[in-house]
Amino acid sequence: MEHTLLPHVIVMQSPGMGHFIPVTEFTKRLVLDNGFSATLIIPTETNSPFEALKLALTSLPSAINPIFLPPVDLSDLPNDANIMIHIFSTVHRSLPSLSDAIRTITTTHRVVSLVVDLFCTDAIKIAGEFNINAYIFSSSFAMDLSSIYHSPKLGLLL
């Protein structure tokens, strides 16, 4: 089936390989197991993405189109800025480019949702501008999930 006829999901991940791997695997499952096509949006702060990232993208199914958003300038951040500041700033400053990308994608695909990782929640308002449902994807460690599940028994939740 032609990819433009399939329900299409736009998936935005925050910068970094630690986010890329689970978000990409999630996107693959949407495509391979559920019959979606997808665009994987990757915000950047440099012109040269990691080589490992580029290599991983070559193995994606053809129904997944990766897009690197134009690099954002973070030179105004303090030299000792926390990595979280870099991640949130990269995502926030990429929102205009995300909006442009969604505008283009919606002209050729039947976009049914935008899925973002935990550090890309600012993008949810962009989905609203296009009347697209938005969802948050969170990959957690098994220990985190186990702790949450057992917390009532352990008296950790009030």
C-alpha cells in the first residue's frame, strides 16, 4: 500500500542517542505491527548528527521518513549549562521548524497523531494548531515501572 494512504504518525524525539533508540523502536512497532506510516522528527543543535544516529536511520523501514530539523543556536547558553537545559532549549527553539514540517507533511499524508517523548511536550501545542491528537511516549526502566506498581504496598503513595 502506498505510504501516503496509510494513517500517518509524526514522532518527535529529544536530542541524544538515549532517546533515539527507544523512540525509534516504538516508531518501528507502529509501522511494522500496526500499519502506520511515520515521520521521525529529530531536533538538532549542530549540523552534523552523530554517525551512529545516521547509521541507525539507514535501517529504518521505508514507511518511516526521518527528518532532521535545522540546527538551533545555543551559543547564548552558559558554558556550564546542565544537559537538560540544552535538551529543552533545543526542542523549544525547534518548534517553528516543527510547525513548518507538520504543515508540509499534512499536505501529503493523513496525519492521525503526534507522539513526543517526555522532553518534547512543548510540541503538543503545535499539534493543537493543526487539530492533531498528541500523545507522550515515555520509555521507563523496568525498575521504575516495578516501583510504581508496588508503591501502594510499600506505602510510598499517599
